[in-house]
Amino acid sequence: MSDEMSIEGYLAAGGVLSNPTNVPPRYRAELMKIMASFVDSALAGAAGFVDIINEGPGIKSRMAAARIVLEKTSNADKVLQVMGDFGADTERYVDHHPWTARLAREEAFDQGHSKHDRRLAVFNYPLEGWADAVVMNLLMGRAVAVQLAELSLVSYQPLAEAFRTIAPIEAHHGRLAHEGLSRLVQEGDIGMLQDSIEYWWPRVAISFGTDTPEKFDALCAFGLRHRSNAELRARWQSEMRAVLRELGLDAPEIA
């Protein structure tokens, strides 16, 4: 970076940062929000899946579920370590939040985060059995893949590298969910699977959030965003509709 260029100008020109030193206050605040949302969502998601492990049909399914819990927790730790570089008390952070907390299954949903932490709203809702968990993990797994493709481009290099390491792990979780749902389709009860799709689709869709032009422009100038939430959600919808069609299932007509 040139001595005559401000950090803000450097970032707006496509520059990257590699350590917390001299990071602009607003940049730091927005970066911490991104990291907290990912960590909280990963830990809440893993915690919610723990009780489902023993409902898996057979030892291999249970081993796969246990592996997902382990790897999601490990993924959270990778990003939590970057938060630690910014002064976060990582041990207290993990112990402080009620990761298993959930709303009632039919409670109304909105764009907000949990009152407990910054998990995505979808992780406020409980799973109901193995098939429901498989559906949720397929829908959310594809959303995570879309979001990680965006997050892997952030201008804070250590975090971008962490997300690039995490992406193939999460992609494998998505493949496991696809395989699991394919087996469930072959076994029957399409109606139950469709009910789960109808339930989780809007809850996953809101995980992309809404767009505020002024904030989006500011994040773009920082190199923390490159595509709008609407673009990411549309990509998820298109990809997910194709996946469900291939499995002989229907995506809801709602956004």
C-alpha cells in the first residue's frame, strides 16, 4: 500500500489486509459481525444436530451425522481463531451462548438474529426427526455453499483463507445430505419430505438477509462484499430447484 493512499482508498482499489494493525474501526466492526454470524450459526447448527445422530437409519448414517457435528464445530473454531486475533475471548465466547436454544417449531420468523447470539434465523428452529434434518441440511448446505463462495473473497486475507479451507468441508456435508435425501425418496413418503421442504425453504431463504444499498456500497468499498443478498438468494433458489427436480421433489413457489 502506498504511503500516500489511505487504508480506505487501498481497500476500495481492491487491496487486502493481513493483520489487525491499523484496521479502520468500521471495517473491524463489520468484519466481526461477519465472523460472529458464521461462528454462531456453525455452533448452533452443530448443537441442534447432536440429538438427531441416534435417529440415523444405521451405523453409517450415524457416523456421517457425528462427523458433520465435529466438522461444523471445527469450522467454527477456524473462524473463531481469527476473531481471537482481534481480541475476542474465544473460550468465554464459546461458553457464553446457549447454542441449543430454539424457538417453537411454528413460531413466526423474520430477518432478525437470535436474541442470544448472531446465528442466522434458520438456526432458531428445531429439527423434527431424521428426514426433516436431512431436508434442512440439504437446503441450508446449498445456501452455505453460495455464501461461502462470497465470503471467500473478503478483503481480510486470513479470514478469506479460513473460508476457502471450510468451503470443501461444507460442500461434502451437502453431498451427504443429497445422498441421504435420495435414499429417503426411494423409500417413499414423499408427502412428509415435501412438508419439510415447505417448512425449511422460507427459513433458509431469509438467511441471505435483505439489501440496504448504502450499507452494501460501504461493504463493497471495504472489499467485504461483492454480490448483493438478492443475487446470492436467486442463485441458491435456482440451484436448489434444479436439485429437487432431479430428486423428483418440488420447490415451493414462494421466494
